[in-house]
Amino acid sequence: MLFGTPRYPSMLKQYLDDFSVQPWGSYPTPGNNLLISPDLCTINIVIAPNGGGAVQFFDSGQMATSPTSNEALVVFAGSDLFSCKGMPEGLCMDAENRDLSFALTNNLLHELTHLIHYYHRAVMLGVKQRFEPWLEEAIAASHGYVVALSRFPHTAAYNKEFTSWFSGNYVCSLNSTEGRPGTEIQDKKCSQNYYKSTQAFLVFLVQQYGTGFYRELLKAKGIGIDALDEAIRSSGGVSFKEAFRRWGSMLALPDAKHLPTGYDYKSIKVGAYFLPPVNLNDFAPLRQILPTLPDKIEPYSHLPLVDDDQSGHYFREIDIPSGVALTVYIN
């Protein structure tokens, strides 16, 4: 599945083609004496008993703290991942569920992204060039999702990746890591928002600019919002601000009959396969709408206001907090 057959193109090759890199290689010697050998080509995948579940990549910093380190490139797949014990449904290895292949592939590619980022940005450029944690996780989560879903397009995970954003996580700041709501409304949980809103935004960008967007991110000089802005511009987009505004505007459009160009999750080609489009109508029942704007909106968050079934002369006055961009869509 990952490495391909004569009739089934390698998913791993597609993944590396998107980045246009090899995952590991030579590196500057000073300061890297704890790293594994540049000519070590084996990446070990270990099924390990644990209570944490999921899949993890350990870089040299983590390995060096363990006296049992074998100085290898290791991806640990927790046994709970396969037993479905306490695991999110979209990541669960339920043998009776057809999502099995998707979930395993998604997780392994996610962790491989961390390995590639670690080598190409931390090892080769220095630790200060590592992506900020929220962006690091969002890139890994979205790329594994994009490649895996292009091969397994009819899985339950199709909707789960976006449900939380439509149902209220749009109030969470895109670059939040500490879990505070980006806007003080409701009691929304913003912890690990990079697996929710931020991942949804990265998938939106890839469906606008293609999978080569990951290559542009890897080459970017920035490490946070500035990296996104650079990658968007080098991919043919206008700017981060413009893309973020278009994406947020989609919160008001699930039931729109005709979407404006650039306001959709369209189908794109991923190697020899296609990533399916996201049907916004699927999320209309899940969307939470506020009647009024709060006094304050934090950076990198959204709030949709919708007035349905209007006709004739329509008037509404809204006080917009300072520094907020407003998009009006008339359907």
C-alpha cells in the first residue's frame, strides 16, 4: 500500500514527490554528533504496547534523552491504535471498518512529515528554522489526510476533519496552541486546534494550489504565518490575509447554490488519483451561527453572521470591532 505494486503507484513516492526531497541524508557535522548516520536508509516502524495510542516520530533530541535509544529513525505505532482503545474514530484501526487502510496510511504519512521537516529544516538549517508547533502539526495532519484520502475517498474521516470547524471551532485562533478560545463566545475547546481549524485551512490551501504547496512550505524562510504567506504567494495566490478571508467566508456558504470562484474545497489531482471535493452542504446542519458579533475578535479567527430568507429592501447595521475584515456574500 505505502510502497506500491506494478499496478498500484507507491503512496510513499507520491508523498515525497510533493515535497521533492529525500527524507534523510548528509548533514553538517558540528552540533549534529547525536544524529544517526547519513547513509542509514532504514526507517523502522515499531508496533509498541502503550496507553497513549497513535503514531509518533522521535527526533534526535527525544532519542538522546533515552538511555535505550538505538539511534535509529523510528516511527512508533501504539498498539491502542489497532485496538481502538480511547482513539478518535477517524484514527481507529477497526478491522471491521473499511477506514482501516486510510487511518494507518494517514498516521504513518503524518509522522513521516515530521521526520522530513526535522531533517530539512532543523538539521540542515538549524533549530530556529523549525516550524512553530501549530503549523508543524497542521502541515503533517493535512498532508497525510490529502494523500491517504485520494486513495481511499469514501471513508468516514472525510467529514470528521472539518466538522469541528463548522460547528464552532472557527472562534479558535488559527495559531493557538494553549487552547484558549480565539473569541470569547460560548465555551469552545480550542486545545489542539491545529488538528481542527488549522488542518482544515491547510487542506483548503492545497485544494486551491495543488500538492506542490507542501514543497513551497518546506522551502519557506518563515516559521509561522509568514511561512504560509510566502508559500501562498509562491504558489500563485495573493497573500495569507486574502486566502484566510476567503476560507473563513465559506462558513456562510454551506447552503449557497453557486459558490464564487476560490471559495470551495475543489477536487485536485494527487499523482494518478484525485482528492474528492468537500461538499459544504454536508455541514449545513452542523454549523453554529451567532445572532450578533462580540465586542472583541482575536486574530486569526472567524465569525459568520447569516440572515436567511430575506427579500425586498434589506437593511442591517453591525458594529465591527477594530482590525476585523468583513466579507459580505449575497446569495
